[in-house]
Amino acid sequence: MGVFGNDDAADLAFEVDDAETAREVRSVLAQAIDTVLNDPTKADRGDVLVAVAAAALVALSLGTDLELAEMDVYGPQDWEPALLDADPHLVSSAREVVRLVCLPHAQQRWKRKKALWRSAAEHAEYLREVSAVRDALAEPQ
């Protein structure tokens, strides 16, 4: 139940692998994140899962020691995180989308107001990894 443990995030990984330049990868990630940030009330479960996966890739591009379950299997296989050289706006957007996902369920603004996972245990496991992404994206103190 990690960030890449769903079909939506795996589809994002394929898009990243299909991108031919770092600029195209940044565009794919920005689009995924902006889909949620532009209007969280219209974001559905798939949109949120893809945005979080994109944020995780941004965190990896910063050279963090973030370890993601299932990344080796379902994450992008043909990309080099260090070459992404994420711009400050993309990093800021990644921080914001992860912050929104880590809010308590009652404060989230997703369409249909349902948790991202069907069971509380799966949701808690997913949020543990999302919290690790949030920590990896945190601004240096």
C-alpha cells in the first residue's frame, strides 16, 4: 500500500519513462500535481494518488534518501532522478499536495469525501509512506 502500490501511480511511472527529456518529466509531474492543487474539490481518488506519486518523484530528485515500497517494481525504470533538477515551484507544489493528503480525513477536500483506501489499516500504511515523502520534501531548517 505504498505510494506506487496502485495502478494510477504505475500509469504515471509509464508517462515518466516515456518522457524523452528532463523538461518533459517535469511537465508530467507538474501536471499531475496541479490537477489536485488547481481545485482539490474536483480531485478524485486517482488524481490524488497520482499527485502523491509525482511528489514522491520530486522528493527523490532532490537527492533524499527516501525509500518507497514497490518503487523498484511499479515506479519509473528509465529515469535518473538527479537529472530532473526540480525547480523551486515544482518542489513547492509537491510539498503542498503532500501536506493536503496528510491532513486529517475530516479536513480533506476531495470529491466524495472518502478515504484514499478502503480500510483504515491500508490508509494508515499509505499515510506512513506519504509522511516520509512529506519529510523528504521539508524545507531545511
